[in-house]
Amino acid sequence: MPNNNLVGKVPEDFANLIKLQTINLANNKITAIPDLTSIQDLTAVNVSANALDFSSLEKNASLVGFNYGNQAGLGVFTQTLIDVGSDYDVTVNGGGPSDEYQWKRNGVVVNAANAKTYTIPAINRANMGDYTCEITNPTTPGLTLLTAAQRVLATATLPGRLLIAANDPATVGTMTLLKVNAIGAFDTTAVRAINNNGTYLIEKVILDDYLLAGFANPQVHTNALPTYFTKTIFWEEADTLVIEGNLNNLDIISEFKPTDPENGVGVILGFFEEDDAGGRTEKNKRVSNSGASLRRVERTSRAAEVILTLIAYTFTDSNGEFVFSKLDPALYRLNLQYPGYPMDTTSYIDIEVGSGLFDKEIGVEARVINNKIVVTKRLITGWETPDSPYTVYPNPVKETIRISGAAPGLQNISIVLHNSTGQVMTVPIEYDVVGKAWIVNVGKLPRGNYFIKITEGNTTRNLRVVISD
């Protein structure tokens, strides 16, 4: 008895298959089939779960037992950037003469958009988005072909100047555009170098909410700080650019770092970290190159009001550490810049620095917790040995540390210097017989927190030292 079934692949010539009774081509990623209506003995045709459009389905709709359900979507995802205010056509072809179309934007029906081509008028923030089309055909009821999204986004142009004073342009620097996110860190979407006359142009900016920052090169413009539009070093106080179209004259006048404190003995040091979401286990990673500022807090006659004066500004290093040294006794407010994560004002951001043994050196830890920067006080003596007979000076230090002590046989001890992650630092160490002190040269080490492990016989003591600018 002859095999009157066809399963699987579409043959090249259906003319020789006129005796077929069943055809099963389901789930074969087929994109087209010929007209099968001339095969007289067909009783069942299954072309479901393929990638057919109505050019194949409509001409075979009259077949008995025609199963055509569950066809794949049409087309592939695309993204197009269009100048704001321009018209733009989205188009699709379902293939069948009787096709009926309905366009949607972001899943919502677009009124009167029921043809193969829909013209988006004067594209703007209100009508840009993901356009898809649902295609039906009355000859094949129950089937809707869905198209892949055609993402059409309106863009604007942002020109302006980076200045170091009114009408005095910066000559070297960069502009950074940050997209505002409802939750979490803001996204850097553009970085542009300024021209030597201070002008800049950021093109193809997708309409959205942004922060804009300019940073005049501090090697050319001494002590220049990253400054947000229009004139602040704090992203929380910056003007949000709600971009609906092209903007003009986005000028930023740079803020500058004050002269570093010189005469005080106070130190505030710490590190900044956030959760490392890239791993399977919960761990933290240090935040580098984050702006860290210190403002002196002065109360006014009204208890709720304070005057904040910028005293010092620095950046976290590659290990997320920061140090403010030579501070006068005062109350200071700490701020760490990580756009999208505000300071938790209920945490330890107001820091009292004194001149005594227990209040002149303050250690803090800053962490991103629940989308805020939470600061806590560190017990600096937690790592140090409180009854150590050894003295480390000067501390903070820039070039050379001297270690002296009351214990006999000082020259017969072992001294090892570690950074804050426990790595042993190789530095010159020698003993000064006349001065009865060890001399440790740290001039080539980066600034930050370090620990000295002193071992004498079976006794080990630990000391902390700060290397500052």
C-alpha cells in the first residue's frame, strides 16, 4: 500500500504529490509553502508552529483539516533614532491580500493606525517608543501574527559652554551626561571633550531626564571640581534636565576646590563600598573615583538652620579609600558623590573632630544600602593594640615614619607594613641607632590607610598609620 503521508521538509516539487492525503510540516521553522489546493486527496494539512505569514496561509485557507496555528512573530527587533519633531514611518507586510492591521505603541493601541504603514507624526517624548503590529486575516480565523518591536526614539541636541568664571571659558575638560533612573545609580550616556573655547555639543540624546556635569581639567585649571548644571558640586542639588526637545545655552560655571587645611591635627579617613551584584555570593566592592567632600557645619540662631562651608574635596582612590587631614577642631559634614544614591541623612555624616587623643582621628565606613549611602563610625582602635609601647610619628605621614618605643632591644624586632586589604608593602626600613627609632620610607606609596605589624619575640602589636598628600 503506498505511503500517502508527507512529514517534515517541504519538497521542491509538489506536482508529483497529487495522491497525498496528509501533510505534516509542523514545527520546522518553515517560512513559506506553495499553493496546496490542487492536491485533490488531502484530508489534513498541519503547518502549525512555523514562521509563515499570510502570503502562504491565505491561499491555502480553503484546505480541509488545515492546522495553521502558533506561527512565529514577523521580523526582528530594530532601534532607530530620529531627530525630535521629524515624521517617521513604521511598516510591515503580512503578505496576504485580505490582511488587517493594528499598530500598538508600548502595547497600547494607536488610534487610526490600521494600515501596513503608520506615520509617526512629529516624533516626540509622548509618541516615541516600541511599535508593534498585530496582523489578522479573515480567511484564517483565530490566528494573529505579531511583529517584532520597532523601537523609534526621538533625540535632541544639547549645546553649551564650560566656564571657569562668567564669560571665561575652560580650555580643557569634559562633559558627562547622566540618565536619571528611578532607582539605583544613574547611567553615563555620553562623555564629550570640550573645545578649546569651552564649547561643547552633545548630539543624539534620547529624550529623557538627565543630569549634566562639566569637569575642567584640574591640571590646566587648578583646583577645578566636577560641577553639575547649573553650578553645584552635589548631584542632589543639580537641576534635572527634562528633555522634551533641543536645548540651548547649557552653560556651567565651574566650582573650585578650597585651599587644603594646613594647621590642624584632625583626620577623617574611611572607605566607600557597594554590593557586588556580579557574583553568586554576597560581597562588597570598593567604589573608586567618587567625589568626597567635607563641609564645616555652623549653627545659626535658628536651631534648624546651619551654614555649610566647603573645607576640603578629594576622590576615593582605587581601593575606595579617602583621607582628610590637618583639620581644625569642628563639626564637619561628609558627602560622597555617587549619582543616584543620596546620602542617608540619618547616618553618621556629621562628624565631630577634636584635638585630643581619642577624637582627633575619626574613621568611617560608607556603604550603599537600600539605595542610600549609609555612613557608620569605625573603631580605629579595633585593629590597633591599645597598650602598645611603640609610637608612630608623624601620623598622618607623607614621606617618612619613625617608630620608637620604650621596650628594650628595639632593634631586634620585626616590622611589616600592610595596606588595608592585608597586602604586604615592600618599603625601605632601617634602624637609627642614634635616634633609637626605626625609619620607614613610605613616600612612594599611594595615600590611604596602612597597618604596621610589630613582632618582638612572641609578642605582636599592631599600629595604624595614614599616608596623606
